[in-house]
Amino acid sequence: MSEKSHVLVVDDDAGCRLALHKYLLSCQYTVTCVKDGKEALDLQEQKKFDAILLDLRLPDMDGMNLLTRIGSNSHRPCVIVMTGYGSIESSIEAIKRGAFHYITKPFRLEEVHNLLEKALGHQKLEKQNTIYQRQLKAHFKFEDLIGKSTAMRQVFEIIQKVASSNCTVLILGESGSGKELVASAIHYNSHRADKPFITVNCGAIPEALLESELFGHTRGSFTGAVADRMGRFEMADGGTLFLDEIGNMPLNLQVKLLRVLQSKTIDPVGGKNKSIDVRILAATNIDIEKAVKRKTFREDLYYRLNVIPILIPSLRERREDIPLLVRHFVESFNQRQNNHQKRILGLSEEAMNALCYYSWQGNVRELENVLERTMILKDGGRIEIKDLPMSLFRKEDSLVFNELYIPELGVDFNKAVEDFENTIINTVLNRTSGNKKRAASMLNLKRTTLIEKLKRKRILPSS
């Protein structure tokens, strides 16, 4: 067992229930016992059992019918059928209806334990296979990495070159810039694509647990280790392990990771050495070279990881990609909506310009969050600048337009100046709820001058 599994015993024989309960508890299972089929069905609706030991002769219903009803549940536990009236025919029928195995009373308790271990192991493999199949159906393509800028085209070229190799890749970039998307693209365009892609956030797991999480542990290796546990390296065997935020990994684990990279073996906590075949992709948002100089990151591990570096540009460095990203997020939102009236028709030119002018400290993730929040609150139609959150235009209660968006193909200067002026006026009118006197004061204009501009530009304030 990789975890403490929950077993349901269904048997009208009180002596058998008690014996199984005591024995399975001693084997570190969680155990629940019931005497009839109705209790079993009621409990299965409330709890998720990993395995069921089922007597075929019950006082209130036929065990075969109960087996069929258990199999129709969305969560299917593995079932081992028990009976004192065994026959080849009933054995075959039970397995046809979804039972993992069949055991005839009287039996030795060790037989039950061995069958449970095999059944739970088989169940785990089936679950893993389901996950891998879903991953394959969601096969990553380069289209999932959106961008036409020179910086992103360079990223695509590197991914194409390194995907087919087994080399270690270090992905560098700010938080929210898309490092995990790049790692996924590398994996799903490699010869390991049909194997697991396992992710570990080294900064999100407490230091005391990270070693066990990475390398696994054996039962009894430390307080609380009630069962063997497979680590992420072993889960990723044959595939790819993505170590996100590796710059936060403690120094003592950096030594062990270096040993894994050199020897291709792992040492589970309290266990024996195991060989593995795993490709390592790592990522960090810190300046890793500075960390090496500060002695907070091992230099030898850095050189092992930094075989192929990929630098993901910040969104501020590829502003020409913002309209593409916006269209992608709007289309994704519309596809998720069942209500046609909530359909978003895109953004006004001023709203799009505002997004392009903004300095995205949270990068693509922040852009996605801003758009999702705006689209949820919007009752359909086109997103206007007044619909965008004021946080995009405020810094210490002041308006911020400190960076300009200049596409690679250049701009129409007069139109750009006009758009920028319109954006500022609309933003101030939005903040003042359409109060032209207050808006003029914020813009250091006379009220009559602002009104003339509004008439000329045909801007209609909200009040």
C-alpha cells in the first residue's frame, strides 16, 4: 500500500467481521464493517472505499446484485468476493461483474491480506494509466504557448531543438511568465510523451517533507510513516520530472539531487537504492547566478541543471503578444459559458491599449486573472475601459502610464497620441464617476477645456 487504504467488510457473520476487522487494522488499513447490503450501499454513497470484502450470501439481498450496483458507482473500489458456497460458476460470474478476485471460506487471513495488496496495487496502476491517457489527450502543442514576438519565437526554436533529446533544461523567468507551459511543451513533444509528466513545486512543500516527496519512504522509516510511499522521481520513471522553483530547494537536498543526476539512482528514506530513468526539467524565478555567488545554491548543481537554459521573456518585453493573449483568453471564456447573453465580443480599442500600456508584474498569469475577473462581472458585449479594474491605473493613488507599447512594425504617431489622450480622459472620468469638474482638476485642465475635448472626441461620460 502506498497510503492507508480504507476497506469495507460486508458479511452477516459477526465472527468473520470481527476477525477481519482486528487483522486488517493490524495491517495498517482503515476498516469499516457492516452486516448487510443496504448498509453497504448507504455507506458507499457517503465515503470512498478503496476495497470491499463482500460475502455473496447476505440477509437482505443477493451479493451478485450488490456487486453490480457497486460497479455502477462513479468511484469503483476493488472488490474481493467471499463465500462459503464456492463454485467455478459463481467465481466466473463475480469476476464478470467486476470483482477483482474470489476467495472461498474458510480462508487464512494472510490470503485476504495478499489479495488486498494485489488488488490495491492493480487499482493504483489503473488510476495512473487513466491520468496518463488524459495527459495525452491534452497533448501540448506549441499553439498553447502564445506569441509572435521575436523573443517568443526564439523560445519556440529552442524547445524544438531540445525536445527530442534527454538533456537537462533550466527554465528561467519571472513568476507567471509561463515556465510550466514551456516544460510541458518540451515533454509532450519528446519521445517520452506517452510517459508521466510529474511536477513538484520545491517552494511549496515544507523542507521536512520534501525529501520524502521526491524520493519516497518505507514504512516505519520515521514517525508517521505508516506505509511505503512512492516518491515523485519513481512516479516519473520513464518520463519527465519538472522541478519548479528549484532555487528554493534546501542545500542538503541539493546534494542528494546532484547525486541522483550523476548516478541515475534514488535512495528512498529508509529504503534501498533504486535505478530510475527520468528526464529533469527545472525552473526558477530567482537570479540563480547570484544565488550561487551567495552560496545559497550549489555551483556544481547549477552547472548540472544549466545544460540548456531557456529564458522566458516577461510580458513587458513582448507587449506585441498581449492582443493575441487577450483574444485567446476571451475565446476560452466564451467556450466555457453556456449563457449566450454573457458572450464577450472582445475589447474596445481603448481597453486594449490600456492593457498594452500596463506594466504586468505578474506577467501572463496576472493578465489572465484580470481578464477573467472582468469577464465574469461583465454582462456580455464588448469590454470597455471602464470595465477594467482600477488597479491597472493606480499606484499609490496616482495614475500610471510609465511604459509605452510600441509594436515591432511601428505606430501611427498621431493616432497613438489620440488613443493615449482618450485613455487618460476615460480613466479619470471613470474614477470620478463622470464628475467633469473633479476630472478637469485631476488633469490640470479648465472645466470648459475638458468639455470641449469631450465634444470633439465624442466621449460620453457616465454622468
